[in-house]
Amino acid sequence: MAIPVIEQKRCTGCGECAAVCEANAIEIIGEKARIEYTRCYSYTGITCQSCMEVCQREAISFID
């Protein structure tokens, strides 16, 4: 199972990742994206990388 990781130094808090997250697992707090892993589809075993695909700053990656 791969889970998303946000590189906070690259994140600008634009909200694009939160907007495309169908699980509503991403919030923008203090101008940075935060992931609620228990809601993230990838964390629960469903393949989804829409947040990473939309991030123009390449601040989101997935790790096993």
C-alpha cells in the first residue's frame, strides 16, 4: 500500500490537491496541505494518486 507524503517546503497551500481529493482527506491548514490518512483512499488500499497528479509544485509523492 502506497501512502501520500507532502513535502512541506514545496507546498504553497494552493488547495488544488484538496479540491481533487474524492475522499476529502486533504485540508489546507496554515497555508499548507495536511492529509488525514484514515480517510485517504490509498491508505485504505484503493489506488488513487489524484492529489499527486494535480500538484504543480510536485510536493506530493507516494511511498510504500
